[in-house]
Amino acid sequence: FDQNVRSNPKVNRGYALPDPGFIAGMTNTTIREAYITVYLKLRHALHYRLSSPMFEPLSPTAWRDLLGIETFQDKPDSYVAKRRNDVQTKLMDCIKAGKLEGTIDLAKMGTAPVSWRDQPLPNPPPENVISEIFWELFEINFRYELVALD
């Protein structure tokens, strides 16, 4: 590995799912819990997205935009609002391609149930469940990276 060699800018170096290290390392526990909650609400759609022909990994910024959907209110014409809308559009395009419309409504995320392994969860989820969620994220991202090496 030579750090002086530039990487190919055409290669998408994003993540299949959110980077659990980013979420776990957050110092603001309120935002950390909100990101975990949004991930759980979108979990099935995000996992479906991995098998979609429209799948492409997302950058850390795109994941932050998507997971912050309930936390941050942007001015409608701001750059951040445009980025957040773009990543939501990508997710919805995958859902539409799989003919899964109606399974998720990003406008009604606040009322979506929070569950883990088909069990309802309190908000915030208990620490042992958060550990399991991080494990899942690490494992799926690792598998994606391994396949991407091929």
C-alpha cells in the first residue's frame, strides 16, 4: 500500500450502509440516538436497496443527510436541503424499481415504528441492542467491501 499514489476518482468509495464507527463516535448522544432510530425505521428499505440494480454506495455525507432526516430542519432552498433531497430520491428510486411503493413514507418518518428483529423498541434503544445494530452494520459493510474487491 503506497499512500503517495492517488486513488482513482471514478471509484465510488462510499458505504453500503451507514458507517457504524461514525455513529458510535458521536459525542452528542441525542443525535446518535436519532441516527440509530432513523436507521431502524429505514432498515428494511436500506437492506432491500443493497440488492437493487440501482444500488450505489453512499458517501459519509449522504448517510449523514439521510440519517438526519428527523433531526435537522433545513431551509428548503439550501444546499444541505438539496443534498438531503437527492439522497432521499435515490432511496425512493430503488424502492420504486422494486415495486415496493407504499412500504415507506419519508414524509411520515416520525410515526414509523422502531423495531429490531421484529420486536418493538423503546426510544432510545437499549445499549445491548445498539451493540447488535453496530455489529450488523460493520458486518454488512465488510461483506460489501469484500465483494467490491473482486
